[in-house]
Amino acid sequence: MSYPPYATGGTEFFADSEVEVLQTDVMRFMALLGFILMAIFALVQALPVAPGHNQPKLVDPGLLREDLRVLEQQLAVQTADLISLQSAIAAARIEQQRLLAENRVLESRIAKLQENAGKVEGQLAHSDRELAATAAALDSGRQTLNDIRRRVERERHALQLAEIRAAGIAADTRAMLDEQHRLLVESVPPPEALPEAQPIVPPEPQAAPDVRPPAESAASAPAEPEVAPLEPAAERPQTIAERLAEIRKLLPAAPAASPAAAGTPPQKRGFTLRFASTVVFDRLLAARTIRFYALIERRAWQFQRPADGTIATAVVEAPRTYYEMAPATVPAAYRTALRRIVAAPAGDAVTWGVILPPEIVAKINLAARQLSGADIIIGENGRVLFENETN
């Protein structure tokens, strides 16, 4: 019999199992022999018991010899199996010795591998610490990068606001200068026709003095030619700067802050509404994206921008809801247009209101729920920006 050249629980256990298998085979052979003898005894006992004169006689001893021969053959076969098992046990013992030697070699290799595994685990732990430090440095760098990005975004937002404010100031300045130039052109009278300048006759050269007595020299001296009187110089026209200085003198002076008002604590800052520039305001008004009103007491005037670019006004019913604009944020051209309609309205008596589209109103309402105050700047295409936010 052949068995696998390995053992599940050690080489000694494998040798013991081989001996147990051999003993089991011998016991099986003995049990089989006992069964055969028991069968023979059973057959013998099954024969009927008869009186001595009727007892059967062994008349054919050849059958017994044949049975004995068969049993001897079976015994020889079992003996051959026993010999083969003994040889197998001897071979198994040799294999066991070889496996024990290989097991000792494998145990030494396993010990070395375990030692190497300990070193590798130490290196892995060191690598994990370095990786954790690298991850922490990476997180710190990522946080720094996010801070830089937020700072750049704030700077970009501030730059956009500065550009929008500069464009608005430039547009307002240009519009104010155009309006003042137009007012100057309208206020300057047309130049009158100046008289033609008469040619001036130069005086003739006088003769040399005479040494005669004074009476005779006075009588005989030739008369000097008369010189035509010069025309007075025309008045010099005023320059634009001089005219602007005169207009500023005519404007009412800004009220000075009273001491009581200067000593009061600053009030809580709210929201102020203005547009990025006069050009943006004109475009939105011309496109009818917004509606702009001037309200004085119970009267209201609506401003419009026709296709020709002029400012048109119409008396309308006062709107029920609107956003109020500070007078300083209203373009100068519209304040001038109102002064043409209403004779010198007081600054506090005029309320400037604008009605915005729903999408801009939604953005302003959202900011009002999150902020306590800010400068609301409406830019090109209805874009809304918030500056100087306070929470």
C-alpha cells in the first residue's frame, strides 16, 4: 500500500499512523479467519443429531482437504499482503526520516522568514509614519493653497469692483463734463460782430529845432497831424474753467455737520443701491429692464431712454413698491432733467426710486437674509455684486 509522502501533524504522527494501519490489516485478516472458522462450526452444528447408529460418516475426506487448501491459499495471500505492508512500513520510515530532515530545513527557513518579516514590518511602520507625515504636509499645503485661492478670489473680486467703480466714475465724469459743456455752450452768448479796425497813421518826423526866438518859431512851426483815437479792446471771452468756477459759486453749499450730529454714535449700516456706471444704468433703462422714478410729495415722474438717446419724462402714478436710491448715486443727467421740469427742487424733497426685475430682487432678498448691510452694485446684464458686506 502507498501513502502520500507528507504528514498533517508531524513526521512522528505519520509513523504512528502507518503502524496503526498495519495492525488494522492484521486484525482484519484474523477476523476473516475467525469468520471462516465460525461458518465451518455453524455448518457442523447444523447437522442433525441422530442416534449413534444413524450418525453420518466421513465418507469423502477430499472435500475437507479442498476446504483446507482454499484456506491455506487465503492465508498465503494474507501473508504476502502482510509482507508487503511491512516493506511499505520500512519505506515509510525512510521517507519519514527524509521528511524530518526537510522539515528541519523548512523550520530554519521559516525562522529566517519570520525574522525578515519582523524587519519588513519595522520598515513598513517607518514608511507609514513617513507617509502620515507626508499626508499631513500635503494637507497643510492643500489648506495653504485653498487660502491662496480664496485670497486670489477676493483680490479678483476687489479688482472687478475697482474696475467697475473706475468705469462708473469715468462714465459719470464724462457725462457730467458733457452736461456741463452743454450748459456752458447754452449759457455763453453768441459773439457780437466787432467793428473793423481803422488803420493807424504814423506821425511824420518832426523837423530839427530852430534857434529863432520863441514867437517866431511858434508862428512858423508846421502843424502836427492828428492821430485817430484807438478803439477799446474787445472783452476777452471766459474760459471753461472760469465758467465752471462761476457755476460752483451759484450752487448751494453742502450743509456742515452739527456738533450734536458729530458726537452721536454711528448708526447701524444698512444696504445702499447703486449702479456700476452711468452707461450700465442707461442701457438697462433703455432696454426697459428697470424703471426709474422721481417722486416729490404725491407726484411722480418716470424717466425713459428713447432710441435717439435723449432723456424723456412722463407724469405717472407713483409706484407702490420700489428701491430707493441715494441722490449721490443718481446720474447727473437725470438730476438735470428733473431740474428742467421742477423749479429748483430741494434735495431732501426728491425721492429717487427704481423698480428692478424679479431675478435681481431675488438675489437682493437672499443677501438681505444673510447680511446686515452691504453696497449693492448692479452691473452689466443685471449682474449683482455686494461690496463692504457686514454680517
